[in-house]
Amino acid sequence: MRSFDLSGGQQWEAELGKFIATHGSANSPVIFEDLIIVQNDQDEKSFIAALDKTKGTVRWKTPR
């Protein structure tokens, strides 16, 4: 996952792990206060995580 500013410059990159699925991701991130909440729904090890929207660090992560 990557974050870009309005000029197209990359702000940060976060590695969420290997994605294992027959079809691609249809993730729609949700911004809540200072977090970006993402789902990683796949064939193995699905999870929901919240990343700090300014740094990209994982604030919390839970199995789905």
C-alpha cells in the first residue's frame, strides 16, 4: 500500500504481506480520524488493519 501527496509524490509505503487469491483485491480503504482502515480478504491469512495515515505504520491488526 502506498500514499501519495496531491503533486504525485510518494509519502510512504507499507508492506501488508503476500496476497494469495484467485482474483485481485477489491479493497476500499476507509479513513477514520488519523487512521486508514484496510481489509486484506484473501484465501489465506485474511485480516483487517489500521495504518497511521501520515506514516503508514500499522497501529493495529486483527485476523478476519
